[in-house]
Amino acid sequence: MVSPAYYIFNFIKEINGLFFHWAIRSKIYISFFGSASDGVRIGQWDLSKTRMKEIPFIIPPLAEQQQIADYLEQKSAEIDATIAHYEQQIDKLKEYKTVLIQAAVTGQIEVSNDG
């Protein structure tokens, strides 16, 4: 969400910053931010400070926040590594495709009409 609004809120309870980072990016909180916003274009709204304060936020004990944040960081890193691996594979296949097409077009390989 893009907004010209910038607010600073203080928490009334201690919260792990990384936990908060992950939590506010979850689908449920994104929908809360959408509900606390006004505007004409989706994704580019003005945030209502009053309605932002009304968003309920579940804050588990600090130890649990840390466990959740650590778990999400680990899983996110694993997913990012998997994506990078497959992106490399895709790049190699695209390169192979380009070389194969070039070889077929220039007569470097024999193309069968057998289907």
C-alpha cells in the first residue's frame, strides 16, 4: 500500500520488531490496513490515524514472538533459495533453447520432419 501518510505509534506492550515486520505483512493485517484507509485508487490510499489505532493486534509473549520470527526468517530464506535455484534452471533452459533454435536455423543440426 502506498500512502502519503506517515504515523509513529508507540506500543503499549513490548514487541519483537521482526515479529511485527512479519505480522503486518500478513493477509489479515493487510486487510485491516485497507479498512483503515480512504482513497480513490486501490493500493494508493490515505491511512486514517484514528482507524489505524483501532486495528486489533495480537501480541504473544516475547519468547513466542521470537520463535515465530525465527521460523518465518528460516522458511523465507529456504523459499528464496529454492526460487533462486529454479530461476537459474530456467535461465539455463532459455539459453539452451536459444542455442538450439540458432543451431536449427543455421543448419548446424538436422531437423527431422517426423513430428
